[in-house]
Amino acid sequence: MPRANRHFLPGHVWHLTHRCHERDFLLKFARDRNNYLHWLYEARKRFGLCVLNYMVTSNHVHLLVKDAQEGVIARSVQLVASQTAQEYNRRKARQGAYWEDRYHATAIETDTHLHRCRSR
């Protein structure tokens, strides 16, 4: 059965999380975290992704982003996730999934919720 489409509302802030496959520590080295951040910056330049905050841990990523235009978040996450995975797999002569599943998105509903997300 096909997955449900994601619906983003312009102007809303979203908390995105993306976990490495099988919760492996694929982002444990600074080189890999820096590569992820390089592609996040590239997504910002290419698509205008508005990144309010981020945290890259050893096995997952948190992003706080604002949805300014339709499709920007989806295209940005696709670019960052695919390039990070391809470069890691090529360097390690590895095949298979890098990310566990699609990223998880939660809408930030109130200023209090936003403050809690930004202060972590």
C-alpha cells in the first residue's frame, strides 16, 4: 500500500527527526556529521530551506525548520539524506539502507512548544 502524502502548511515550523538504519551509530564520527551539515547547508542554498535549529547525534538527527514554500522541506531532506547515505556507503564500501525510514515530522503548535524545541 502506498504511503500517505505529507502535507505542509506554509509558514509553520516543523520538528523533523531522522534515524539511522537499525539505530546504528552511522553519524558517530565528526567527518560524517560534517558531511550531513554540508548537505543541509547546500539544501538551504538550493531550495531556500529555513533552518531554525539542528542537532546531529551519533544515530539520528533533529531539525527545526520553517515551511516557506510547498515542497521545500521534502526536496531538502531528500537531498541531504540521499547524499549523506551515498557518500558514507561509497567511502565504507557498504551497501544497504542508511536511514531507518522516512523522516518524522511534527508541527510546532505554540510558542511554548517552539521554545522547548529550541532550548534542547
